[in-house]
Amino acid sequence: MHPLLNVAVMAARRAGSVLIKKMVNLGKLKIEQKGHNDFVSDADRAAEKAVIDCIHKHYPEHSILAEESGSSGNSDTVWIIDPLDGTTNYLHGFPVFAVSIGVQVSGRMEHAVVYDPLRQELFSASRGAGANVDGHKLRVSGQMEMPRALIGTGFPFRDPGLDISPYMAMLSKTMVHTSGVRRAGAAALDLCYVAAGRLDAFFETGLGPWDLAAGSLIVREAGGIVSGLDGSENFLETGHVLCGTPRIYREFAKLCAPEIKALLR
């Protein structure tokens, strides 16, 4: 295992332990609202501190881009951290959330870890070395038919002024032309589920780079395709994403092309 990936694994497990401990007393957590339907708690901040402390113990000179504390440092190596992906789920005791850590070197994602502390599943990848879950190789599904595909999504819920009609049209088409749609509420895990073949594709808008950094590399190393909804490579900046098996990705992009164009207008 690459030393950077090893540290990412240690950091993710430590953050996961923090989250599990604090989950016992959810009612006592201090919760703040950052924006519309966007919350942060003591658990988010404590988990993020655990990750950053672990990283800086081994690599004090590296830069950090974290959801809660923002950007710091001036290194070519940047750790992109979501200490609690699925905060709303976590605060309700809904058992779908994860710690996401991506390592970007000279602008390219090189290592990734997504850890689900409740199931104790650890998804990881290094560029060119494949993707794994708990030491077992990951591969996207072999699904070739849209009517049999299971699609993941996330609702565009943070911008109250957004015209969601194009998204709703996409969702409607997806429901009609596939075997089902799932919205679990933790994008990092959704990406990993595509990599593991549990979902055949996933799409969402309004995400942060910390939601996508680790999971996108894991999908690619598992043989999937990841891009912006419009096929672009700058999805970490735009916050909209489409990923899937090569066949389902292409079929979905073709099926929803008019709605995607309207949504991104």
C-alpha cells in the first residue's frame, strides 16, 4: 500500500470512530445551519479534526481542502476531506454516511478512501492500481441493459431558488426506463456503490469537491466512467456528476441529453 493511502486509511478509521462514539448521544450534539438544508455538527468538526491531525502528524507540509475548515497550505499535495458525508442522515440516525478522503497530487487524484463506519466497509483506490473494498478487488457491474439498471441520485435541495423542473424530468425518465432509482443521501457512498456494482449509474448536482474527489477515483479504478453531466472533466469544480458502467453511462447520457442541457443552462 502506498504511504499516502496508508495514512488516508488511518485517518478515515479514526474519524469513523469519532462519529460512532458521538452517534450514541445525537440529541446532545450542537448543530448549526450553514445554509438551506445544509447542517454542520460537533461530530462533523471532531471527525474533521481527527483526519487533519492524522495527516499533519505524517505530512505537516501538505495542503488541506476540507468541507468544514476550508483550504489551507501551499503544497502540490492536497488532501480533500469530507469528514461526514451524509450529515443529515447521521443527525437523524439514518444509517447511511461515510468519511471521504482524496489525495490530489499536482492537480490529479492519486489516492482515495471512503469509509463506512457502521458497516466497517473501507473502499480505497490508487491511480493505476485498481480499487478495493476491504482488500477485495472492485469492478463495476456488467449490466448492459438500461431497463435492468439500478440508478442512484441525489436531490438538488440546497438552492431554494433553483428551477428543479429539468431535474424532475430526468428523474421521471429514469424511473420509466430503468429498474429503479435510489436516493440514499451520501454521494461518496453512491459512487463507491457504482464501483462495487451495487448501482449501475449515479447522477447528482450541487455537490462539493469533497463529496466527489475520493469516490470518482474509486469508480474509475473499478472500470467505470466519471464526468460532469455534460461530459466535462471539471466536475470537482462544477459540482455536477454522472458516473456508471461504460454502457449505462452512455445510454443514460443519451436518454437525458435534453434535460441535462436544460438543467445546466
